[in-house]
Amino acid sequence: MATIENPLTITEKVYVRVRLANENDIHHIYKLFYQIHEYHNYTHLYKATESSLCDLLFNKTNPNPLFYGPSILLLEVSPTPFSDIDSKDEKFKPVLKKFDLRANVVDKEADEFKSNSINDDDKNDVFIAGYSFFYANYSCFYDKAGIYFESLYFRESYRKLGMGRLLFGTVASIAANNGFSSVEGIVAVWNKKSYDFYVDMGVEIFEEFRYGKMVGDALQKYADPKEI
């Protein structure tokens, strides 16, 4: 990925906004999804395109209720404060926070991730640092839908700053305030820092269950019901 000769450097404080993604963000979402596949060494499984992701995330022909379909929260950063605009037209009121920095943040990918947000026409120093991806799921254990937390990811420059708590906590807040029964997802047991993070956030780990997945040829064997 291309980097800039003079990277963005943020000192002392970084201003943060968590907002709901929109169609203008699809290019950055695509790149962030690719990066998380790189992180897990799964780029060979990454089949999405910007067009297919747009159809998945922003289906206008058969839209789901808010937060029931695939939903993306983006965490944006800026060296200058965000304005707190209270708009009744917004589906989700952005969450604003300020983080004190122990060391400078140097972002060599800043130009690649400059935000296309439509909320700040007069603010051109906003950059996308990470995302959370979630959607409604259903279980015979509960009589209400829950939230399945698919993934949380930050670009390397913005890790270990405490922003993960804000992003995951915002999803939990959405669940608690919109009648969802739970927040659940996969926790990688090999990643101790990630494991400890979710436990510290209040996630209960069920060690007796293992995640199963059927894809590719194994799935296509069942395409014809007559062959079952």
C-alpha cells in the first residue's frame, strides 16, 4: 500500500469520532477488510470487491431495520476537535471522545485513509483508523435477536491507545439500548491480548464450544437436495 513521504503526526491529544458507515466509505471499508485478512494471513480467502461489499452493506432494494443487517461503525481520528452536531436526521448519533497520547502517533497511511465523511464539509483532517462489523443474530436460547460481533480492527498506527474499548463498548451500547439480548462472537484463543481484552470488557468465554464452518466444495455438495 502506498505511503506518504511526510506522514501525519498527531501529538499530545487525538480527537475521535465513532460513526455509522455510509456508501461514501466503501473504498476504505474494502481496504480495511483486506488489511484484517492480511493480519490473519487469509488474503487468499478474500473474494469481495467494492461493488459486492456495497451490495452487502447498503442494500437499498430490501433494507433491514437499523442494526439488524450488516452494520459498520467507523472510528475516525483527527488532530483537531470534531463539532458536536445534533442532527435529528442521523440514524446513529456519532460518539465523540478525546484521547491523551503518551507518545506521538505517526500515520504513514493517512492519505490512503482520509475520510469521505459528509458531515464535515469544512474539516479536511479526518482519517479512518478502524472499524467494527456486526449484525443481528438469532438463537434458541433467547426470545429476542442478539448482535453478532464479526470483527474489530485498527490500523497499526492506532493500536494500543484504548480505542478498542470505545469501539466495542459502542456496539454493546447499541445492543443494550435497542432491545438486543446479547453481543457474541468468536474470540481467538491464540491471541492472548485480544482474549484478555474481551474478557475484561465483560465477555464470557465458553471453552466447551468450537466454531464450525462449511464453505467451498463442502457446501456445494448440498446444492442439489436430491443428493442429500
